[in-house]
Amino acid sequence: MVLPLQQFVYRQLMYLVLIQSVVTALTGGRLGWQKLRRTGNLDATARRAAA
């Protein structure tokens, strides 16, 4: 009983993810790379660890 229910829920979840992805792609939504901004500064704790 649990396995067919799990398969049904998983399939519906995958449909939701697919539809959301297609809508985001068609509307031109961007997420960006979400990377850290590098400043070139080295704090004191990193200097001590490197030494």
C-alpha cells in the first residue's frame, strides 16, 4: 500500500518541478550563479592558519 502511494506522490512532485522549470525558462527568470563576492582581503585568522 505504501509503495503505490509513494509512486503517485513522487510523480506529481516531478510534474510540479517540470512545470515550474518550464515556466521559469519561458518567462526568462534568472537565478544567477550565486557565488561569493571576492574582495582580495585576507583576515587575521586565515593568516595564522596559513603560517
